[in-house]
Amino acid sequence: MTTPPGHVADDALIGATLDSRYRLDGLIGRGGMASVYRGEDLALGRHVAVKVFAAAAEGLDDDERRKSETALLASLSHRALVRLYDASRDAVTGREFLVMELVDGRDLRETLRLGPVGPADAARMLADLAEALHVIHDRGIVHRDIKPANVLLEPAHLPTHAWNAKLADFGIARLIDDARLTSTGLLVGTPGYLSPEQVTGVAPGPPADIYALGLLVLEARTGETAFPGPAVEAASARLVRDPDVPPSLGADWVALLRSMTAREPTDRPSAMQVAVAASSLDTREPEPVGTAATVAFEGSTDAATVAMTGLPTVPLDADDEAHVARETAADSGDAAATKVLPAPARSSTVASRRRPRRGMRAAVAAAIVVVIGAVVAVVVYATSTTAGAGDPTPAPLPVVPGELGVHLEELDEAVTG
């Protein structure tokens, strides 16, 4: 190539072979510090992801330190960590690069453009990523740049979930010398997900990763960034306020996310504590608010559906149907229909179904009270009207058969007597 080392454009690298081994076949994505390519390891014949750093991020030219750090990072193994295969500096282009496991699928940033993640998938993702953080924290490594773009979603092979989450780019700060990053003014991290201590310039520890993971999962559940806006505004906002965690997520989610995003690093749980807590989160979908449940009453000539808020939909058993049939027959005055139906043998579940029947009786009683009240109003109105016309005899009430008619006759006698 004729381009001076360290000044190679991203697109110009497509088709190049780094270190005489890794061919770059296409650009996957680019960031402020590096660009990622889909490549092929010509020595092993496998597809890989190659992260090529910008010139400002140089720091891998110390061969001994690079080998030491690469060996450490490559030794870390977890299902939610993207494996690191190699790290080197290409003599032709002057660019430093990492060779990593190629994960076919979208990242979380792209997925969130389609909407929030459900509670079951979010809880599984949180548990896996927190466990992966425990692995790297236990080896003295701080990720520093947890964000949706660094969570890769690999298609799952089980029907219980759609994808498996993998954390990428861990150990970048160890491979790239902190002193060089500081001298070039390059900060490892993304403004929307920096911890308060990172914003103030304090060297981050494991709690910084917990804070960023809390913001990431909060965004996954709500579909909204906790600290939006320009970089400076987004970074400084967390110094004066905590992220808004909606109560609608559920009490256990709220408690965990608030503890993870506490402003004081010592108030945050460890990665292992987060992983354990995530495994017991409520993963049920929120119930719709304001919907009225129905109780279906069957067994009479006309099936009635009565909306009763707070009661489940419960069909009547044969014994309940017999009771409704007797009530219906008594009201209609049909003597032949008052035959008592044989009660079926009760199972162990009958006791748990008596409450809906008592609820039905209460509803019938309430309806009778309403009817009696209406009749009283009619009687009073009729009495006052006939008195004004000079006729002291009130108009007779209509004949109502059954038990309800008996109640009305007694009421009529009480009013007119």
C-alpha cells in the first residue's frame, strides 16, 4: 500500500491482509476508537472479527506487554464473553488490531430500535452479563465501556429464547496503555453509560461496570436511554440525579436497578450479587390495567354474562347449573320445572368453586333489592298522583309470579295498609 502508516482509511482496509494472516472482507461497524471488520483467519480457515484501532489509540507496540495481556484475556472463558484470539500490530499499515470470535447476529443497540426487551429475556441477559463481569472482575479487569453496541446477540438453538447475549470489548484498556490514552485525550467509555466516578475523572473499578450495566438493562426494559442528549449533558446529568426507574417494571426490578445505579460506588452490589438477584426476578408480563373480568352464568334458557371487576371467568359446574335451574323455575311459576335435579358427585375442586356461586347469589339478591326499590318508587308516585286527582284508590300493582311476587304483595300491603 502507498498510504502512510497510521493514516489508512477504513474503507481502504477492506481486502487487506493484516500480519500476513487476517484478511479483511467487509466493514461491520465503526466507532471513535476503532473499526470492526468481518475477516478470515487464513492460517486456521475460520471466520473472525477483526477490530482495527485508530492511530490515536496506539499502545500495542510493546511486544512483551501485548503478549502478556493477550494471553490473560484469551484465557478468560464464559458463554457470555466474546473470545479473544489474537492481538498484534500490522507492519504495513501501522495499525494495531484485535482478532475476536465472530458472532453472527445483531447487537443490542440494533434490537432496541425495534422496541423494549421483555422481562424474561432481559432477566436472562442481565444474569449472563453479570456473571461474565464476575469472571473478568475476578481477574482484575474492568470493562469500562458497557453499552448496547458491545452486547452481541447470538441466535439461540432452544425454543425457550431467541438469542444469547455476549459481552464484547472487555480488556481494551489493558491492551491499550492508559498513559497513552490520557496523553491523547481519549477516554475509554461512552457518555450515556459512564459511571459518576468516570465523569469526575476517577479511575474506574468494578462498580463502574455495574452502574453501566444497570443503565443498559434499564434501557432494555423501557426502550429509553436514561441520560439522553449531547455528550457533556448526558455525562454530567448523573452527578446531580439518579436515573428514573419506573415503578411499572415491578418492585424487584426497581430495587435491583436502583441499587446498581447508586451514585456512590460502595452502595452498588457486586457482579455476582447482581447475577444471583437477576435469576429470581419476576419475569411475568405486566397485566393490562382497567380490564373487567367476566363470570359466565350458564344452565338457564338464556345464558347471561355479567361483568364483575376483579372476578375471574368461571363456568358453573353441574351443581351450580341445578341451582340456577331451580331459581329460574321458581321465578317462572312452572311447577313442572321445579323438579330437583340430581347432584353429581363432587370432586376435590368443588370447594374452591363455591365462592363464585355465593357471588352469583349475592348478585341475584342485589338485583331483587334494586327491583323492589323501583317498585317502591312507582307505588309512591302512583299514590301521590291519584290523591291529586281526587281518587283515593291506588292503581293495582301488576301480578308478578313466583317468590318475587310474594315479596311485592307484602310490600304493597305495608304501603297501602
